[in-house]
Amino acid sequence: MMSRSPRILVFDSGLGGLTVFREIVRARPDATFLYVADDAAFPYGAWREPDLVARLIDQIGTLIAAHGPDCVVMACNTASTLALPALRARFATPFVGTVPAIKPAAERSQSRLFSVLATPGTVARDYTRDLVRSYAGDCDVTLVGSARLAGMAEAQMHGEPASDAEIGAEIAPCFASVTDADGTVRRTDVITLSCTHYPLLLPRLQALAPWPVTWIDPAPAIARRVVQLLGPGPAHSLAGEATALFSAGPPGPEVVRALAGFGVDCDSKASAR
């Protein structure tokens, strides 16, 4: 366990990782945080996989050398399911990844029918399908790859919210019904939010759902894993600092205000590169 307050790097392609950052701050409020948004490359799903892995190794290597974090949290499902093995092989710094919460979804589903709402890349990746085979073999699992929802969440943080109809169309495939041989009708009762951008839209997702479901946000589990690695914080301590860097340069005023709502200061004089 660490005897001093840790330095934690939270990395994402954009602003979705703030949902993870928020939970880690609750677990280790004494830590010093650096939030990095690689928004120059957003969305990651548009990249060829070898090029994205190379970019992530370069980005993370530069950040580790410059800031010396005690832990790197990859607050992005796409980056985690693709690049975590390569990052762990390259760097000695501990990494915490973000992967689809399929095991918790299977544990919570009463109807044995749940959905994984993710980006198309995460849905297509063997890693995700292996999790389904390992932990949800007795469930009917609907894999939904949304091409637009992460961008909608990002736009909302920039003060440009999507319409209800647009968001509703993206989540509609998550809500499935199955009629068993005995006539029993089962409906989706759990949806795992397998992109860290999606919890930014959670109140709207809940309002637009055709029936109530349990929405699983992976952020609390990620925070617990950080505490396992770094240890719990002191019972009484001053809050640490939190700074944000953006690879595309300083963000606009709407994002600066959104960051402030999460307790993050934006360094307007520096970028992530």
C-alpha cells in the first residue's frame, strides 16, 4: 500500500472517461489526477486497429514519461479491449482497463436476456464474445453496436444535445423479447453500458426506455480495482488536484464548464502532446 497520495492518469478518447473519473475520485479523493482526452483521434472506432494500438502506445508512453503516474486507468472500452495487453507488455506502470460488464449483467438478469450496448468495434471484438461465452452461456445476449451514441454523448457535453428520436433509435435494438417453447415471454431486463460515454446520457436513456431495465455502469467496479491496486485513502485528507489535457488543444467554454462540474480544471496552456 502507498504511504503518499497517488498520481492517477485517467485516459479516454474524449469526455466519456469523466464518468469513471468521478467514481475514482469518490474512492481516492486525496489523489492527484490527470484526465487526458485524446479528442484529436475521436472516435477511436474509425481507426484501423494496428494504427490505434501504435497511437495508444505512443500517447501513453509520452504521458508516463512526463507525469510519472502510479496508475493508468484506460477509461475507454475500445482502447482497453484492443490495446491493454500491448500496453502492459510495454510499460511497468499498473493499468486498469474498462471492459464490457458481461459477468455482472449475467448475475443480475432475472429473465436471462440482457443486452450489451457498446461501440461497433467493441461488439465485434473477440474479447467481448469470449466474455459472453465464459460468463453468460445460459443467457440470450443481444450485442448492440451503436455507431452514433458516443458522438451524441460527446456533443451533449459540448452543449449540442441530440434529439430524443435520435437517441431512442440507437438504443431500440437493446430491447428484445423472446418467447420460449412453453409460451413464456422473456424481455431484456439488464443493459450494460459498455462505452464510458454512455453513462453521460443515462437520465435520457432511462426516460426513453420502452420498459424499465437495470443499466450497468462499469465505473464503480473500476474505482474498486484502483483501490485494490493503490490501497484505500486516509480517513481524513485534503482533496487532491485534478487537471485535464486535450490532444486537440484547449476545449471550448461549454466543455470547460462541464469539466468544472466534475471538479476538473482545464489546463488552457498545454495539450496532451
